[in-house]
Amino acid sequence: MPRGPNGEKRLGDVIGAAIMVAKIATGEMDDDVPNESRRRGGLSGGKGRAQKMESEQRVAVARKAADVRWKLKP
């Protein structure tokens, strides 16, 4: 069974992959558009979340993240 980039199991869907390649080749589907829109959403997501939080909440989240980072260092 094929494995994904993070080791997850994926079904081998040969027909679905062939259809997607054909759509990309004929111009029906753009290959790089979904990745660009995900990236834009990811870049703006953290800023919006930080603006909605109060100062104490931001400090708590930052402290929790720092604790996790320091635990991982040997």
C-alpha cells in the first residue's frame, strides 16, 4: 500500500490520478492554484487570531509554545 509524505497509508487510485493528469494536461484544472490559496490563508490566519485574542491570552499561548520548544531540546 502506498505511503504519503508523513507515512500515512493511502489507497492507490490509479484511475483517479490518471483523470487528474489528463485534466491538468488539457487545461481544465490548474495544478498550482490550490497550494497558493492555502498558503495565503495560512499566512493571514495567525495575524487574525492574534488580533482577536486579549493580551493575557497571547502571553499564555506564547509561554506554552516556549515550554514545548524547550522540552524538545536535549
